Amino acid sequence: MSQNPTPEPRPNPPPRPAARRHLRRLAATWMGLVLGAVMTLSALILWHLVRRGRLLRENLDPPRVVRWEAIDPTDRNPEPPPP
């Protein structure tokens, strides 16, 4: 069984300055578009949550008055119940 030796890697061609500029500009444009999309979606989500909260608050009834019965502190059992 013979094994093929791994081929030697080819040297990378020297980068062309015009191609590097084009690639850099393309990457910057792509990152700007992604950042803009994320910011736009974040703003829409925040706007939606604020709007929904306001609509929910508008439809709520006014708070009711709740009266609690007075609890006598001597009614409490200071000892825990037996296990």
C-alpha cells in the first residue's frame, strides 16, 4: 500500500493593490449594511414594545382600592410546627 506524499503548497500570488482596495471597500460596505440592518431592527423592536405598552396601559381599568384586614401580630405562632 503506497501513500501519496502531501503536495507542497503553492505560494500565494502577490496581492494586487486594486483588488485589495476593492475587497476592503466591499467588506466595509457589507459591514455597514449589516450594522444598519441590526440598528433598524433594534429600533423597530423598541418602538413596538413602547407602543404596545402604551396601548395596554390605555385599556386598563383604573386601580382599585384594596383594604386589608388588620392582622394582630400576637396571633402568630413563634414556634415552628412539629415535624
